[in-house]
Amino acid sequence: MSTGKPAIRSTFAADPEMKELVEFFVQEMPGRIASLRKAFDSASLADLTRLAHQLKGASGGYGFPSIGAKAADIENALKAHPSPSSASLASIKADLDELIDLCTRASSSD
């Protein structure tokens, strides 16, 4: 999906030992995005918290700190407000949209 924004490259893109792992991580993004959307749309906030936590950890390990930081924002917001108000949900949705944008721009090429 092209957003017109630049691709986000892994900090490990030039590392031949990480190339295959980064490629696999990027290939998994459509499934991760679908799971995040499904969790939010079905109001399964526990699942959304878990998915954001997993993405936060994995993205750092594969060299995508901006994705990890946005996933952390979502996780932290949900942990701070386990039963969020409509306004909080709107903010979480905005963060989720930003996270999905970052995930769609993740690239394994250097």
C-alpha cells in the first residue's frame, strides 16, 4: 500500500545477517495490521494491548524503533485506562491509525 510517504527502513537493513529476519518481519505486517484492526473494531482492548505489546518488542528487535514507540503509546494508553472513555478511544484510534501507517511503510530493503 503506497501512502505517498517514504518507506521506513530497518536500522539493520544493511546487515546481511539480519536481512532474512527483517524480510520475514516485514512480510508479517499485513497480518499484524489485520489483527490490530480486528481487536480495535471488536472492542477487544485486552487483545489490542497484547498485540501492541508484542509489536513494541518485536519492532525494536528488527530495527524499527518508530513502530515500537507508537505501539508503546497504544499499550501505555490502554494500561492507564483499561475502560477508556469515548474521548480516550478516539485518541487510541488516532494512535492506531498512525501505527498502521508506520507498519505499511516498513521496508526490508536498504
